[in-house]
Amino acid sequence: MTRILVTGGAKGVGAAIVRALAAAGHDVDFTYRSSSERALALAGEIGAAHPGRTVTALPLDLSDKAALDAFCEEREGESYFGLVHNAGQPYDSLAAMIVQDKAEAAMQVNFWAFTRLAKSLMRSMIRAKTGRIVAIGSVAALRGNPGNAAYAASKGALISYAKTLAVETGKRGVTVNIIAPGFVDTDMMAPYAAYRDKMQPQIPAGRFARPEEVAGLAAFLMSGPAAYITGTVIPIDGGVTAQLGVHR
């Protein structure tokens, strides 16, 4: 029986990932920042749907460095098969207008929290000579988009870090991969609701992704057949990164 930690697992893509992992036979710990009622309800729902699986909701604010350090220290002696860093903090601003504190806050949640968690959990994976690390990136790191400079940089940092980590841990049976979603139908897209009718026709698939589609890929990367996939960036974007983006 394997145990996986998912960050930001109370809602949206994170909740879909927790469900998919439990359905695949994993025990899951997942963190949440403020959605305590939703998190506890999700844990109860999944536990009832999958008797025998242990699903635990853990409060953690990834922007709080001291709390993150304490969380990681508590788990350094524990055995985890996998880590899925799904938690993310958006920040939209033109590069010339970036507020440094807000950009650094996004980098802390999106990137530095991942490096801290990975450092802590990978030790048990290396000892066991098996493990899976997945970070949820973004197509924003693969294609320039006005207003996404700071957010894209945080997701780009994930890619660079993951590739290096994959090389360092490959011979120890640990895989490290990035999933790069495009537009996913979650609460995070709410600020763009007014533009949805214009955005969807520009996506080759003609629609936004469903959270379950991203979760399915995360669950596959935790599976046995994915053991030879490492150091990759896998877009799940309906074809967005396959096109030039210049329309006739």
C-alpha cells in the first residue's frame, strides 16, 4: 500500500487528483490552506467510497515558511511513495507593473514550497529505491502571455528544477515530471469568465479541460507503467502549445 502527499487538495484539480489516487489504490494525505470544511468533507467522501483507503486532510499554508519547515520536519522520518505539488498561487500583472512582494509570494507557493517538500520526502523514496514526484506546472511557462510574467516564471522554475532532480534521482528509482495544464474549468478561471467565449475557440480542442483529465494523468504518472517516464514536461492543454497562436 503506497502513500502519496498532494498539496492544495481540497478543491479543483487538487481534489480531482486526490480522488483519482484513492481510486487507484493509494493512501493520500492532502494539504489545504483555508477550505477546512470542504477538505474534511472530501476526506470523508473518499473514505466512504473507497473502504480501506486512508485519506487525511492536513492544514498547511505554503506561504508560511516556518509552518512549511515544521510540516516537512514532522514528515522526514515517514515513508511516502509520491508527492504531487498541485497548490498554486496566481498573480497577474504586466511585467512593468509587477509588485515585488506579490511576485515573491507566488514564487514561494508555486516553486519554493515544492523544493522544500521534495527535499524532505525524497529521502524515504531514495532509501526505498522507488518514488514518484509530480508538479503541476502551466502552459504559461511554455508560451508567453501578457500579464503572466511572474506566474510563468514560477512555473518555469518548476520545470528547470524538476529536470535536474530527475537526472539526480533517476538511478535511485525516483521519477520526476511536470504536468503543464492549459485552461482548466475550475474556480481559478472565474476571473476570466467574461472572456470564455473568446478563449475557447482559440483552443484546438474547443473547450477548457476538466479537472478529472489532469488528475488522470497525475494518477498514471504514479503507476507502474510510468516508471520509465522522468524529466518530462507533459502539456495537457487541448493543443494550445501545438499551435503558433497567430490566426488568419
